[in-house]
Amino acid sequence: MMATNENLPPNVIKQLAKELKSLDESPPEGIKVGVNDDDFTTIYADIEGPAGTPYENGVFRMKLLLSHDFPHTPPKGYFLTKIFHPNIATNGEICVNTLKKDWNPSLGLRHVLIVVRCLLIEPFPESALNEQAGKMLLENYEEYARHARIYTGIHAKPKPKFKTGAISESTTALNVDQTNTTVLNKDLKCAVSDAALPLPSPLPPSTAAATIATRGNSQDQAAVIVTETGVSGAVAPTAVTAATQKKEVGLAKAHADKKKLDARKKSLKRL
């Protein structure tokens, strides 16, 4: 009985999640990985048949089963898509040294998947699980290739794509440190919020008047200080009104001062 992710050591869970995230973000050539949402120790992969082989144009789904002793013991590999191949049994079991005597705990899932795809390029009939395919490959390659192409055409049709974001969701469920992802998500949210911010509202009349008073009576200065431009470039009406009012007040005051000065001059002449 295979173990669920709950029975794997925390350090193994964390490493597994990192590997899955890496495989999702930068998959090996011709390989797409998916995750079983109910059991993270079951890794699915769709392998494209390599060009120039009898498996060309086919898509083969396989799975890797990780035991509770992983990575000290190798995963077990199975093809779920029927395939005519010396090193793949009729029940889908994969026979490759990497998953047996050559296994090393330092080998990752990426290495295993690449080796399996290479097996479609260069079979090893000497250690065949499918004896018919192995014998045919050694004695009559053309006949072997014809059988393999027939299987490919019938069974290895493109599969439904894995659910988008499944691996990201899975790594989150595995309680992996997602600091970088969290920071990225915050940046994205900030970018969306900034984009959605409304244009600044016009300054209230009191604020506009105060701003103009501190900057002098120049209409140009006041217009520069209080002018707010929207998307179309239109000047905020409040700013213009305030500037005009201030100018009128200034002119009236200057006119009154001039009258007082003229009156004083007339008084002096009378003296």
C-alpha cells in the first residue's frame, strides 16, 4: 500500500514540493508533469513521443509512485497509456536501471522522467519485460517499429491537459515555504490596486485659495499650482475659478489703493 503525503517526513515533503514546482515552471523537453490532489506521492506525467521513433506524434501518460521510504527507495514507474516497448510490461510497469539497481537518493524526479523518455529513443531488449517486443526488436526492427506505430496511433492520442495551477495548489497544501510566491502575489495585487486607483479629485475651494495666497497674485503661478489635469488634459474648474476670483480681489484692492493715493495727492496740492 502506497503512503500518502501525510506519512512522508517533512523534509521530504518540502523537497518534493520544490521539485514539482521546478518541473511545472521549467519542464524538461517533451514532458509535462501533474499531481494527484489526493495523494502527492503519485506523480503523473505526459511524455511526447520523440521524433524519429515509432512513438512520434504520440502522447503517453505515465505515473511515478513514491513509497514512504522515498528517496531512500526508488519510485515505481508505470505507463498508463498502452505502448509496445521491450522495457514496458503489458501492465505498464517500467523496467529501467535508474529505478532499480542504479537508483541514488540524490537523483530527482526530473532525472527519472528524462531517463524514461530516453527509453523511448533507445530501448534495451536484453532486459525486456515485454518479451515479444524485445525479440521482435532484435530480429526484425521494421516489424517491431510497425507494431509500435500501430499502438501509438490507436492509444497514444493527446490527453486532456492537467489542471492549470494544480502544482502550485499542491505545493501550498504541502506546507512548503512559499515566501517568494507570497511576495510576488503581493506585488501583483499592488499593481492591480494602483491601476484601479481613481484620478485625484479637484482641490476644494478653500485649499485652492490658500495655495494661491501663499504663492502670490500671479495668475500663471496660481494656475500651475492648482491646475489638475485628468485623462483628457482638462483643467479642474475649481482651480480656474479660484484663480480668477483671487485675481479680481487683487485688482479691486489695487484700484482702491490707487484712489486713496490720488486723494492724498489732491489734499497736498490744496495745502
